[in-house]
Amino acid sequence: MKAVVWHGRRDVRVDAVPDPAIQDPNDAVIKVTSSGICGSDLHLYEVLGPFMTEGDILGHEPMGIVEEVGPAITNLRLGDRVVVPFNIACGHCYMCVQGLPTQCETTQVRSQGKGAALFGYTRLYGQVPGGQAEYLRVPQAHFGPIKVPDGPPDDRFVYLSDVLPTAWQAVEYAAVPPGGTLLVLGLGPIGDMSTRVALYRGAGRVIAVDLVPERLDRASANGVETLDLTAHDDVVAAIRDMTDGRGPDSVIDAVGMEAHGSPVGKLAQQVAGLLPDPVAAKLFERAGVDRLAALHLAIDAVRRGGTISLIGVYGGMTDPLPMMTLFDKQVQVRMGQANVRTWVDDIMPLLTGDGDPLGVDTFATHRVPLEQAPQAYENFQQKKDGTVKVLLKP
């Protein structure tokens, strides 16, 4: 089959690789019909190369048609249309029962000290072949795949794999009071969808910060108040001016470790990219190379007694945090990978009912054949051609 394969920093290719096969009784194999490129895939493309191995198949936002099932699978039939969550979980262990499939005790990657295995996301998370491919082996298929109805195009459901539950969890963790004000940092796919979810769920105001004009315009068209980071010498002062001098009730950091504005962090990332992989990996794990501009902005901007929800990916271990400020302001901080299955029942009625309240049908900015994945990655990474969300079509 054809698949998007990692070969090195900023080097992904579409290669011919062996077809997946049933390996365990709880496996399924799907024929992929759509697969998204996620903002966190750009971390593999650029920053997290030390944890990748040449030949890794990328992608963790797939949906498709069930082609084969293992002997233990009773919940799926051949021909079922399914969305596959990015986290791989059993559904019955202690953590899954707590609503935390990201911490599944059956698939935890204990050798790396990490939580549940993920599709297409480095050896830290199990080195499981990903879904930017023509076919995908799905472990723990008795629990993971989400059956969706036939009829509507893939765009209606594919974001259940990651974008929708991640944004939903970001808003849930932000705990915006009814009619309150939410600040969203970053208008990539997750930040953009978070603004939509927040408005749907009753936020009185949503303010968003980014520096890409097309992304700012896209959010403004949905009723979001936007600030161009490059147009303000002191963006926090501008945010306070918009919020009676006290700051927003809640902040979602949808940027993560690739935040602009930290030359030291940028230099550390660049240095890590030049080191041998084992050495670079230790630098990431122990020294901390995150660029924390977005997180510091969130801490500075949120009102006293407010809440910060971290949904952007961070990778360092010893990054300095302004603990005195967090404590003094009595700020609550919640974070973590999205527990996809936990939120599906809340989201599904918005996809199967009348209308399209979250705008999923037109959320993708680009739909391209799988063969064009390398150019799509480059455009997304460089924020060219208005690229916000790409769906690959095998």
C-alpha cells in the first residue's frame, strides 16, 4: 500500500509499504477514506525528530471502511464506516473506566514512561503505524473505532478522531463560566475549533490571538474577536483593555511548544536537531527545549482566580514556570491529551442532527490526494496558501 513515511526532519514521502494484517484477536483493518494532517504532526516534521525512526508511518486522524476483523471482534462488521480515535485504549481497565483512555493501562508505553499508545506518534507512544495510508491496522478494535452512519461526506465525521474531542476537552477544562470570556491562543485547527465549541456551549465572548491573517479572518467570520499578535507591542495590555482591566475568565493555550517569541527555546530546538538522536532525545527529556511564550502569555493574561487549559503539545521536562505568579493569582491549570471516547456521546448529536453548528462540513481548507502529502506538510508548516486543515484522500 501507499503511506506517508517519515525519513527525517522536514522529509516525509509517500512510499510503498507492506499491507497491514490482523496480528491479535482484537485487531481490525480498515480501508482509509480520509486522514487529517494534525498540528501535532508538525512536531514530528520539525521538532521531535529524535524520537522518530526512518520508515515510521505518520497520521492519527483517520476514518474508513472495515475490511477485516480479528476473531474476538463482535462489535464491527465488514463494510462498517468508522472513525478511529488517535489514542489506542482497551475500554475496560481502571483508567479507561475513569474516562481517561489516554492513560489506558493495557496499552501504556511503560518502557518510555508514557500513557496510552498513539497511532503514528514516535517510539515514545508505541511506534504504532499511523493512518496517513491506504489501510490501517487498528488494535483494541473492540473499543476504539466509532461507528458513523453512511451518507454524509467524510468531513462530517472525520474530526471525531482528534480535532473535535480535543477542542471539546479544551473548552471543558477551561471551565468558562456561563456568559464568561474565553481567550484562545493560536488559531490552528484545534484553536479554531475550540472557539466554535466555546461559542456553541455558551461563552459570552471569545477572543483569539494569532499572527496569520487568513486564520484571524476565518475566526472573525465566526463571531470571534481577534487580535493580531504582530500588531501589538503589548498584547496582554490589549487583552486587559478588552476585559475591564482584569483579563479573561479562562485561557486555552492551543499553541504549545512551537510558540513564537522565545529565541532561547528556538535555539535549543535547532541545536537539538543537529545532535545525534539519542543525545537530542535526552536534551528534550531532561533539559527542556519548549518555547513557552504562549504559556507565559496565558499566565499573564488570565484573570485572578481564572483557569488555563493547555491543549497545545509540550515536550520538555524542566522548563521554568512562574510558580509564584500562578500561586499568587490562584490560577487553575488543566491539561492533557484528549480522551476521545469520553466526549463522543456529547459531540455526536451535533454531527447527526439538523444543521452544522460547528461548521465541520467546511472546516477543511484543503483536500488533497495522499500523493500530495509532502507538499501539504510543507504548506502547513510554513502557513502557506491559507492552510489550516488538510484532509488526505488515499
